[in-house]
Amino acid sequence: MRSPAGWQRLTLADVLDDLPSGTQVQQGWSPQCESGAADEDGWGVLKTTAIQPGLFLPEHNKRLPSNLQPREALEVRPGDLLLTNAGPRARCAIPCLVRATRPRLMLSGKVYRFRPRLQIMEPRFLEWYLLSPAAQADLDAMKTGISDSGLNLTRGRFLALAVPVPPLDDQRRIVEVLEGHLSRLDAACAYLMTASTRQARLIDRYLSSRLTQISPPVRPLDEVLGEPLANGRSVPTSDQGFPVLRLTAINAGRIDLDARKTGAWTATEAAPFLVRKGDFLISRGNGSRHLVGRGGLVFAEPDPVAFPDTLVRIRARADLVDPEFLALIWNGSNVRQQIETAAKTTAGIYKINQKDVQRILLPLPTLQQQIALASQVSAFRASVERLALAQVAGTRRGKALRRALLGAAFSGKLSVRAIGLDQRRYVADV
């Protein structure tokens, strides 16, 4: 791509300053640390998650053991630019500028530190360029490794990265305009995220309001079961055998019958664990308290498929409980509160057992009222989901606009010479 008049195209080796270490790019240290974060007055080593795109999170660190001496030369300071140099493809080559930090935090071995020569390049300009689609594509091509799960970016390759270098005054103006646009875009995206959360709550509040009007009796689940609760069976994956659902089959209160794998067992072995229309399946465990016990309804008669030991099957009495109504109330706030209170954690996994599930209290109007409520909520949900589709479209457009802004900034469209800081003309160009 041709550079605008007055711009240079150099490499990072041309624009980076020498650090006290004597190198332009300094790599950290990865000692065996304790699991918790360091105290405010203690030494810690940054985790790679401390480096997010354009955002530094100093609280993401691990405590340095008392028997190890800190390496003070690796202490992170305001003004440092950091970049992850190893990890999965999506987490390798993530940059951020340290605008503020607490003391006594050290670089890890999976993080580079560098600083531009201030007479050539503004740190914020370099940070934004490293976040741009063009720079990220170039950095991605530089990564090495056997698989996407573990890649590396060597210092030599990183220093060879080409960077645009406008005059310093243009760099400052570009950053000013870019950050102004992005701040407004980020505010709009945050509003969309808030709207998404409110949509989920709307359905729950609508159902709660309708139940309050009816004031139905409350009964424990074990009083309305048609069959005893049943755990599935753990089955290894196989190229041949009988299909079994995956844990990810639970999706937005429904069972995705296509989320299955082939298990190493026969149809005869799988027979006791077959699912059918009207079954309600819940997750037995999850790393998040907010996801354990979430359930999904089998809305259609499936092609033969069984369920795994990670799920519990609920079959309620057809004369007492409408399956669609059960799906509504199970994932609502009242039942969720009971599940999250009962869930126990072991090794970071939250679990709920059959006894806890049987004791869950359910508001149960008459069967006719349940069917009517399920129908009303379904119609209400359709309206809310139309809003959700608009929110998804808006979020996608926001991401596309962000890429366009960054692309325009480093191709000269945001320079004072190109647009004279006329934001209306710039927006029209994007």
C-alpha cells in the first residue's frame, strides 16, 4: 500500500528505543508461582490475561513465592508497551500500553516489553497500529508453532514488522480523532450489551408477573415426577457406535439434537438412556455457578440418541406438568436461585446431585394455566428475540466499523492533510 505524502515506512527495529536491559525488546521471567494474586505490597508475575487488546489488567497476576528473589529489572512501569509472545493463535501478539499500574509486578516469559523512540513515534500511535487489522495480519503470519493451540512470536520476527511513521504532529492528531470515534463506538456497543442483558430479564419478569397474578401452589419436583431422575452414562467417543448428546446440546432452554457424537457402545447398551420428546435435561456440573443445573427441553421427537453422564433427565407427569412450562420456570430466577444455593464446588467445578434436584420447589398452576402461560410467554419471547436479532446485527456492525476505523487511520484517511480533521467527511468515507 502506498504511504501518504510525508509518511515513512520503517520497521520496529528502526523506531524502538533501547531499554535499560540493552535490548529493544525485553522478555520476562516465568518462575513457578503461587496460585493467588500478589498482595498490594508483594511481588507478582503477570499472567498473559493481564494483556488485553488495548487494555492492561494488573490484577491478573500470580504471587511470587517468598523463597524467590524478585527481578526488579522486569518490573512493569507506566509507558511500557506490552505484547504477548506465546499462546493460542488468538492470544499471541496481543498488544497494550501500560497507562497506569501498581508497583512490584514483573513481566512473564510470555510477554515482551518495548518502548518507541519518542522523537519518532507516539506510544499511543504504535499501540493503535499494533491493534489494526493490517498489523495483526502481518503479526499472525510471523507466528511459528506446530498447532494453533501453541504458537510463538520471536523477537527477530517482531522487530522486522513494518510500521507507518507519519510526522509526530499527524500521529497525535490521528490518535485524537481515532480515540474520539472509538470512544463513541465503544459507548454504543456497551449500550447494546446492556440491552442484551435486559432482554433476557424481560422474559423472566414477564413470567414472574403472570405467576404472581395466578398465585399457584408450590410443589417439590419429586412430587410430580413420572419416572425417577436418571443420570446418563459416560461413553468414550468412537468412529462407530450409538450416538450420544454432548453437554453443549443445552442451548437457550432447548436441546440441540444435532449436538451429538458417536459413542463406543451398542444400541442395546444405550437403550436405557434414550431421550424422547418432552424430556427435560439439566447439566450436573459446570465451572460456573451460573451455568450448573441449566436445562433444555427436547421439543421434537429425535432420531435415536442417548444422553451422557454430564446430564440428568427429568420426566414429569404429563397430567401435572406441561414440558414447555417446566422449561420456562426451570431457567427462571426463582429456580436458578435454589440451584445456585444448593450447588457444591469441588476442584473449581460446581455440581448439583439428584437429591438437590428433587427438592427444587416449582410454582405449578393447573395444567391448563401452564399451557396458556407457555403460549403467552412464547409470543412475548418472539418479540424479544426480534430485538435480540437487531442487537446482534448492531454488534456486528460495531466490530466492522472498528476495523474500518483502524484501517482508515493507518492508510492516511485520518491524517490532518487527508481530511483536515473534518469528522463528517471521515465518517462518510468509512
